[in-house]
Amino acid sequence: MASSITLEAAAFKVTALKEGRIRIELEDADLSCLESAAPVAVYDKRKLAQRLGVTKRSIDNYIRQSRNPLPYTLAMGRARFLETDVEEWLRAGASPAARRVRARLSNL
């Protein structure tokens, strides 16, 4: 599960960038809550397939399986996978697919 961070700022400015992205500039913000936040890798289908040693079609199948589906988040209409969610999915190993991938990774 992704965690949320709340920042308090005296003022902020939001700028629209290309490709549907935004930039948020904070003024006089208390950033102390970010010190304990560890960065989390985010994968698209192609990168996740490479990391797990499977095809993109396999990733689609893992998402659709009824038992222990691979968790994902939609960002701009595309699936994105948080490294922490993928690791948890592999540890749970409730589906044959997760067990096969976990076994393949442990042999590397």
C-alpha cells in the first residue's frame, strides 16, 4: 500500500507542464515529514517484466488472475507498479504465478 504525506505550506504555486504533469512549488513548507520517507521504485509494465524476467503479456495475466492479482495503480491511464507492492505480492505467493516468479528470482 502506498502511504500518503501531508505537507503544510504558507503558500503554493501550481504550474501545468507538458504531458499532463504538474509542478507544485511550496513556500515556507515544513519538510521534516519527508526525512523518514524512503523512496519507492515505480515500474511500468515493460520495466517490471524485465525485472521479473517475464513478458508484458505475463504481467497482464498476473493482473487479471482471480487469486492474488498483481496490485497496480493507474497513472495517466497506464498501469504502474510500486516496488513495495510487487515485493509483497511475491512474498504472499498465494498464486502459482507468484511462486514461479519468486523461484526464478531466487535462482539468480
